Amino acid sequence: WNRSRLMFVGQGKAGKTATVRSLLGQPFVADWDSTIGADISEVKSTREKGEWRKDSLNSESDPVSSYFAARIMLGMGKPKLHVLREQIGSEEKKYVQKTNKTKTTYEKQDKKYVREARLDKNTGSSSRNKVAKDSNTMMNSPGGRKNEVVQEYDENLLLNARNDADALILSLWDFGGQKVFYAMHHLFLTKHGVYLLVFDMREILNLRTRNAAMKYMSFWLSSIRLHAPLSPILLVGTFLDRIDSEGDLREINNILREKMKSSAAQIINCDSEDLVFFPVDNEKGFGIIELRLKIEEVARNGSLFNEQVSMRFINFLDELLSAKYRENEQKPFLTLPVVKKMASKVGINNSATLLMALEFFHECGMLIHLTATQALTNMIILKPQWLIDALSKVIRDVDNVQHVHDIDEFANVGLKADLDMVSENALASRDFLEYVWDKGEVDFLLDYLKITMFLSEWNVHKGDESWFLIPCLLRNTYEKKIDGLKCIFDFSKGFLSSEIFHRLTCLIVSYCSEYRSKYGDVAECLVDFNPELYRNFASIACVPGFQFQLLYDSDLNRIIAFIENKTFAARTLHVIQAMLLKAKSDTVIMGAGTGWEILLENDITSDLIGYSDARKQLLLPWFDDVNRAFGSGNGSLNVDLNTLF
């Protein structure tokens, strides 16, 4: 398969984009604008040249299947083309198989060779001659396949395949580092690939900024550990030119080694310097060659690179890319029924096999296909950058002048008030979204973002205009004292991000909206009620007396529900637990490894008691007449959570 995926994450202004540019051999730009959302690019690397160059898949001009088959035939003793095409029956249940050979190790002499190839063109030339000679010998051997190949492939294709016999294709994802963008990252993080966590070494040395910098790094390491527990991580320290001494590097190393113990198994060390991170100077290029070599070594030893992929999958990819680049194809996404027809053209008639192929291409970063719900399964996004750009037109870092919307532009089209609502209250009108998305696929985007719990409908106010809550845009922090009986969802043994809290807020808003739409007569008194929403707190009423009050405690990794009306204690516990279990089942949002403990406050002693013990004791009011709390006694309060999800 010879492909892998690189994901660059880290704090804003740490130098992620500068590092990407350095790896690509592009010049350093001191005042480069910070990334909005994420940027995706694709590069090709060969051991022979020791450099990365931009590359792209375009099935209209370069069928992947033809190139892929030509490379195999030229290369490496793999089966003939007609054999590959007939390898169908045995692969129906297993769409990708591991190679039987031991994975190729990137030996020390290979590292030395690449360094020499980069610095000495004669070495590279010598190697190119050897590759050409070996390939020609194989093609002209007595039992060779030259005649068969020439009949099916033109000379340019064969030449390209020969030159790229050992090529590595890398999909680079450069994620924006501002906190406001973290809410969208969960849609794009995958369990396979290589992660590069970029940080500013000066922030670690400075006592005033160290804690904040380490908090950012811990957040990303925890997030990667949840979404990709087996993927390798390279820590990249930037601004090497601002580090005064070897002693400073050792100090940074000691701090990181101590703080990153929980992720030590995933972190790739810089062996040449005996460091847990790779120090680089993007302005002068110091450390870049060694970083590039290590990335390639890790990628070539990774699971994606070494997969053996069925030719049916490659032909299917051609069909998808053809639709992606077709001039008259306006939609950047396809529905599952349409994709099924495309798959059937290349012999993929089994739904399970089709979903496996889509999962594989999703992991490679070629498309986006989430399967947490049937609605998501039905959506295949062919252009990930399109979705990123659409989200980035709504999500902006208002504290960064480069990201702020043009106020005059919105005033000229009569949307100044709508822009203010987004900036101040995290509420977006349908008119605002239609404008920023240029009326392109608005219904699809709204459905997609509601299903992924990125936003929720906001039905608090009367009126014809539709409004949507986007919790990740909430700015203010709630600092007042909150009264009520406590139910604590404790994530301290794992990981709790603000994004999980924001999606829980979306679900509760949808839940309460369902009440108001289903039982309008009961909720009529709530028409003028405005929920209180903050980055760390939400107070939302369903019906009189039944109110959700949730506090996100980022320091202690927990969510606390405060109950004022104890009659609804059991129902509040049940609903929040069901919502968190739903989010856990959707590993895209929470990560399969996320877990929590429930602690319930004793109404008499104020002690905190674990859920299991409280249930055995039938602790009041959490387990007071459960049937009445959930059942027909309050029938008007029943909303089907499965329907909501």
C-alpha cells in the first residue's frame, strides 16, 4: 500500500505549519498566518532522493489501480496482475491482509544512505542506475512479464512506477492549535498513522508559561491515547535557535520524561541526542533532516504502509476519485446507495466488504466516513478539506485578529446582528450559516453537524427563523456558587475534554427542545426562559421543576450535576448517564478508552457514595420509586432517548 498519514497537533503558534514547510523543503516565513481549522496536503518520498515533494491522487489522469499494479509487477516478486485480479474469493471476509514477510526495517545504513543522497547527488545517481538496472533485468528475464506489461500499460506509467518502487506517500494534516478548533478535531483523528505533537521549547523553560504549555501537551497526549492508543507519537520542540545551551535541552527532556510517563510507550525517542523529543530550528533547518528520516522510518514500519490491499479496493478507490474530480460533479459527498453502485462495478457486492473498504480509506485520510449512527453511515465525504473549510467559516478564534470575521462585510448584507449573536452567545441563525457557506449544501452540513453533536437546534425563542447552538464558541466562564444535591461523573482515572461537555450540552438542549415541542402546553411557561450557557456551565430547564445544571470541572476531570428539585434526581441521573454512554459508544467523539465513575451525594450526611453501593442501598432520592420516576406516573415527561440519539 505504501501510504501513511501524519497528523500535526499542538498549541497555537507553536510552529506546526513552519515544521511542515521545513519538512517539505519550503522557506521559513516568520509572519505566516496561523492555521484556521486544518490544512491537508499530500507528499511523496523516496529513499533514493531523501526529500518530500507535493503529490496528489487524481484518478481522472492517473488511475491508481494501473499505477498500483505496475509498481507491484515491477517490484517485488508479488503475484502477476491476473492473479491479483482473481484474489477475490479468499479475501471476501478479510479486506486487508498483513504481509507474510517480516516488515522491512529502516536500517542504519539506509539512514546514512539517505543523508548522503541529500548531500551528494552522485550517490543518488548511482542508486538510480542500480534500480533501473535491476528493473530492466527483471523485465527482460526469460520468465519475465515485459510483453504482458507493455500490452496493458504505457511506458510513462511503467517509468513512474519504476522510479517510485520504494516510494512512501504521506497525507499531512496540519491542525489549527487554538482551543476553539479542538471541537472539530475529533471528526478527523484516526487510530492509524503517525502523530507529531509540536511544542515551543521556550514555553517549557519559562516558569510562567510551563504549566499552561504542559497542560496543552497533556491534553493532546491524552486525546491521542484515546483515539489512537497504538499509534506512534513524535514530540517536536521548535525554536532551537532560542535555546541557549545543551543544559536547557536536558532540562526540557527531564521535564517531559517525568510528565509524559503515561504515554511513554507511544513516544518515539530521538536516539542520536538521547532525548524524548526532536529539537528543530525551522528558520535555519537544523534538525529537520533527522526528523524527516525518523518520520519515514516510523511510517514505513507502520500498519498502513505494510498493508496488502485487494485490487478490488484499489479499483473502487479509482471510482471514488473519479467522482471526486469529475468537473460536473458538484457535491463533495456521496450517499451510501450511490457508493454501493460504484462498488458493484468493481466486484464489491457485499455490504460488509464495502464498509471495510470505506473504513480503510477513512483511516488513510482519503475520505471521511463515520459509522456511529445509521445517518452517519449513509454519508461519505469525498473531500475532507471541504468539510474542514466549512466548519472553519463558523468556528473562529475571536481573540486572534487573523481569524475574526469582517464586520463591515456582514453589516453590508444585513447580518451584523447575526454575527454578534455568534460571537457573543454562540448562536448561529440559518441566514448566517447560509451566507458563510454561500448557500452550498447547507442542509447536509446542518444534518451532519447535528448528528455529530457539534451543534443543536435552539428552540427557546418563538419566531420563524431557525437558530443553532454551537457550544464550542461559548466564551465566558461561570464562577458563581451553585446550590443543589450533587451527582458527580468522575473522569479522573481517564480523560475528560471540554468537547465532551459541549456535546453533552448539545444533547441536553435537544432533549429539552423535544419536551417543548412534544408537550407545548406543559412547557408554555418556559417560552421566555433563557438557558444559562457558559464554557464550563449549563443551566437548561425541560419543564417547571426539572432543570439540568451541569458544571465542567477541568482541574479535577469531572462533570457535576446539581439537583434543586429532588423529585427529578433519579431522572436527571438516568438521562445524563444514557447520554454519556451514547457518546462513549461513538468512539469518534469520546474515544473507546474513556471511562468514568458515578458518585452520588447522600442527602442526609452529604457523603459521596459510589453508584453501585448507592443502588444496593436504594439511596434516596436517587433510587426513590424508580418506576414512578421513569414510568407512567409522569408519562408526559418521557422522551425516547433512542429517537433523540
